[in-house]
Amino acid sequence: MVQRITETFVKSAPRPETGSRIVYDADLKGFGLRLTAGGARAFILNYRSAGRERRLTIGSYPEWSATAARKEAEALKRKIDMGHDPMTARDEERASPNIAELCDLYILRHLPKKRPASQRDDLSAIEKIIKPKLGTTKVALLRHSDVETLHRDISKRAPFRANRVVALLSKMFSLAVKWGYRTDNPVKGIDRNPENSRSRYLSRIELGRLADALDGYANQNVASAIRLLLFTGARRMEVLSAQWAHFDLEAGAWTKPKTNTKQKREHRVP
């Protein structure tokens, strides 16, 4: 059956007694309305790709109007004429992981390569921000504007944190490109918040007060760790990861193994 598919026709078209039937449009080849005995109505498009006949469901009525479905069918036919197969694209999109699953792959494949402190920061951002905000979004469907919106929202309360989240997302989507889940990185080009470095040193009076406080502190192991930070300028995790075997007390030297340093190089502190 051939009929001009209009809003009026879609509303009034009789449904079959059993099964389903398709009414094709008189003007737009392949565009049709599928009617079922149960009363469901949906717009479809028949087309050929690579020698095969395909049938794509555009959407159900009344969620899709006849006018909107016709416009979508016209747009799809233009893509088909250019060699695209919309059903294959839709299947690939549905098969692609969502961002929560990408996070899990990142944790499994990439996170173990990072330092313990960086691992903790990444896991915190993933569990507290990325999964709750973007987790259900398909990797293939994330837009640049989605990342801009997330960065802007986080920036209202924590501008530096917003930059770190964007940097983490950018790495994840670089890996997504490498793993074949999409062809581009939608996080690239996000404007970051300015970060101006600051230098702040304790005065002699402040150092004296801190020394007195450390002397009177109940846990002298903690106090000694803070003293080592003061005397050497080492990073916190370098001090907390230090072992007695790293110290030569006679020579007055501390050799930090490359596994404990940010530069991944052995460092000797005289």
C-alpha cells in the first residue's frame, strides 16, 4: 500500500487484525509507517547498503510526528547516498561502552602505571565526579560542550580541581581513541582555569613555633617526618615512603630510590 504519510493519516490508519503491516510513503522512497495489531505505530526507512536491503526504525508515534520523521528520513537518505550505513553506525554506537565502563578500563589498564598519590587522586575524581556526572553517557556520544559544562560547574567551587578532572578526562579519551571506541578526543581545546604558582616561606618566628610544637607533639614519628620535610624539602610521599635502608647515617645522606621520586630517578640528598 502506498499513501502520503501525514499526521492525519498516521492518526487514522487502521491497524491490521494480526501481526503488522507497513504503509509506504507516496513521495519519499523507502519511508514508511509500520502498524501493528496491538496499536503501535512507528516510522521506518528501507534502504540498500553494500547490496543488502536494510530497514531502520526512525521512531515511534506520537514521540515522533510525521513531519519530524519525514525530515529525519530525508537526512538519512542523504547520508546513505554518500555511502554511509545508518544501521551499522547505530549498532556501533549501541555497542560502544559508556563513560563508567571507560573509567573501569582506565583503572584496569592505565592507572597501575601511575604513582600511588596520582592513583588516589584519579580514583577520587572518577568516583565522586566523573561517574556520577557522565557515567551513563556513551563514549561515542560525549560532546565538547558536555565537558565544558562539567568544567564550568566544578570551577564554581574548585577551579583547580576542575582543571584536574578535565586533564583526567582528556587522558581517558586519548586512550578511547587508541582502543578504537571513537576517532576523536572531545576534551581537547577546553579552556582551563588560570593557575598562578605561589611561593610562601615560614618566617624565623613561625619556624620556632613549629619546632616547639613538634617537640611537644605526642607522636614523635609524625613529628620526625615533618622535620625531615623541613630539612630536605622532599615531597610528602617521598618522606612517608622512606625506609631506614635508604639512609647512610655516617655519611649523612639519604638515597631516594627511583620508585619513590616523581622524576622516576634515584636522588641522593646530602
